[in-house]
Amino acid sequence: MGNYFQPEIETASREKIIEIQNEKIVKQVKHVYENVAYYRNLMDEKGVKPEDIKTIDDIKKLPFLSKADLRDAYPYGLLGTDLKDCVRIQSTSGTTGRRVVAFYTQKDIDLWEECCARAIVAAGGTNEDVCQVCYGYGLFTGGPGLNGGSHKVGCLTLPMSSGNTDRQIQFMMDLGSTIICCTPSYAAFIGESLKEKGYKPSDNKLKAGIFGAEPWTEEMRKQIEESLGIKAYDIYGLTETSGPGVSFECEEQTGMHINEDHFYAEIIDPETGEVLPDGEVGELVFTSLDKEAFPLLRYRTRDLCVLTRKPCSCGRTHVKMSKPKGRSDDMLIIRGVNVFPSQIETVLLNEGYAPNYLIKVGRENNTDTLDVDVELLPEQFSDKVSDIQAKEKALEGAMRTMLGIGPKIHLVPPKSIARSEGKAVRVIDTRKLHD
Ligand code: DLL
């Protein structure tokens, strides 16, 4: 049995959870129908009235919301309260062509921070910890969310934000940080920088890391755990539903517990919209059960994963989601074959390379091309061309086995691929420019 931030709810019986969800969904649908004209219209088009929603199972009757709806309704169209009741916005970077602006009342922020506090406690956090938050602060939800959670747990919080890695390391060492929160790619970079400065993993006081905001593989977890000397926990969330803390890993690390008292999760077939049973891979859909200012119902995340309700040794009863395999829109279709960047990462780390790579997809003579730049570690570097070529061939073979198609591998010198301080950019797909 672990420690919990809110034991009554985190270990509540299934009956109790369903009772809470039944009660909240009725209230929430009424709130949305009365206050969000955009969604009221979608419900009217579907012929669904708030009275039709009597239990959480009735949620299937409601229409979905998608990124396209968010774009259409930008900026105020999905607001559920008066602006005077909102105290903050957060937003996404908009790098994938979408800019989401989410609104929060004070209550929304309190509940969000509680979700992050649950994640920190699940990773072993207490008020004796020093929690270094190096997710970006500002519009991105990572910094503010974990910062708020860390305060609620009572940790000494270091609001570092991302970047300035020398300063991160200095504070980590001087103030004895015990928990670090950042993207997994930045954690890998911090590990690399520590080593370069001559520190061993045992030289720092870190015990746990809370990493998310981008897909990362089990191989990457192992690599980070070794380089920092910690246990690495996954955390998931998205701006549309609040930010980090929608779900988080406990010590069992077999999936992330979804905070089911606040977020109702469904898995659907992305093609047909049909709800799939536990255990099947599909698109994750969330309903915010109690958000006031930005109350999205049946929001399609595009993240692909699996739900499981197997009992967990940590004592938490909330449903677990698997690590997202990637977003359905991150999946590359190359010469008809589905390729996830995470598969490429798995091969690279298994073959002894560092997680510094860049996937380049293009089109030549109407055929898709797949090239991967892979950075050599200093000890792998050789100035003999034949050595490098042999390594490239070996890696191409391993990739072909995993992916079903063979990419062209280019081994590049140490330090030649840009490091990430936030969400790593791992793929450049120039086909899109010509489509
Ligand atoms: O990335 C919120 C967050 C901040 C989560 C810090 C965890 C830690 P967005 O920028 O809106 O919000 O991006 C959300 O990132 O739909 C997933 O595709 C991806 N994502 C988030 N967490 C994970 C994770 C934040 N643990 C999008 N594993 C989501 C894989 C993740 N993908």
C-alpha cells in the first residue's frame, strides 16, 4: 500500500466512484447545456436533452467534441462561465497548427492542482521533499500545474522553468532537490549534462522524477533512471482538460491511474466512434466531470491507448490507461506502413544509442522516404568510415525487423543534434509541405 494525497477518493470502491460520476455527469451536462451555446447546438442536432442523461452510462448519447470544434469555437465559444469568474488561461504552443486556449475558475485551478498533488505523492513526495519543477512556466500547463501540486503537498518548490541547464544543475546540487519534474527528453539532457560535469548518479539527492507531456518509451525510462539514479514516473494530461495530472503512475508502474472523480475516460474506435471495451487500443476520449470554465464533454484527444481495471497493488482503485502509443496524428504512414516514432526510439536505445535522433520523412519520385539521423555517443565515435558504415547497416537491419520497412540511417557526430528543454521535436515530415 502506498501513500495517498486524498485516500478516501483515490481508494474508493468502484460503486462509490460510479455514484460520484453519476451525480456529477447529470449536473455537468445541465451546466454545459445552459451555458455553452456551441455544445447545446450539437446536442440539439443529435436530439439529446439534459434530461436524457441520468447516469454515467448515458454519456454515450452525447456528441463528441474534437480539435476542429475547438478551432471553430476559438476563443470564447466553449466558455462555461462569465469571464469575470475566470482567473486564468493556459494555452498550447500551437506548433501543430492548433492553438488551444483553456479557461479556469479558481475552483478549476484548485482541483487541477490536487490532481498534480496526487501524482507527486504517488511518486513518494511529502512535505520533506525539495521539488524542482523544470517544465516550462507561462502559458504551458506543465510548470504551473506541477508547481501548484508541489505547494499542495508542501514540498519546497523550486520554480525553475525549463532551460538554463547549468543553473538547473547548480540548484539541484546546492539545494538537494529530491524530486524533478520535466519532459523526459529534458531529463535525458540533464542526465547527460551531469555526466559531462563529472557527476555520478549517486552524487545528487534525487529519488524520483515525474515526466510527461510527450511520448517516451520504457527504454527511455531505463536510460533516465540510470543516468539520474532515480525512479521515473509517467504523468499525462492535456491543456483541454486542465493540464498534467489527468492521470499519473503509482509505484506499480503498469499504467497511469486516471483521476476518475474528475475525468471520465472512454476508448473509441477512431474511425467509427464506437466505444470499445477495456483492453482494446483506441482513441482516448475525456469528459470533464466538474470543470466550470472550460467544461469539455466527450473530447477526442487523438491519443491512442488502452484502459484496464485490474486491481493495482498500490491500493488505488481508479482505472489505468497505458502509456499513449503516440497520437493518431503522430503516426507516420510510410509506403503504406504505420510507423510510430516510439518504435524507432525503442530500437535505438536497445542498440546502445542515446535518445538523440531526428526522423526525416520525405517523398522522392512519388515514393516515401524515411531517414533517421542518430547521434553517436563520444565512445561510439570513430573516424574510420568503414566502422561507421557497419554500424549504420546493423542499425538499419534492427529497424527493419521492428518496423517492417528499412529506414536510411545516418550516424552523426556527438552533440550535433539539438537538445530539447521542453517537448522534443523528433520528426520532420516534408511531405506535408507538398500535399
Ligand atoms: O503536455 C500537459 C502536460 C504537462 C502533461 C506536463 C504532462 C506533464 P499539451 O501541451 O496540451 O499538454 O499536450 C497534450 O501531450 O494529448 C499527448 O499527446 C501528449 N502527452 C502528454 N502527456 C503525455 C505522456 C501537456 N505522459 C498532449 N505520454 C497529449 C505521452 C503525452 N504523451
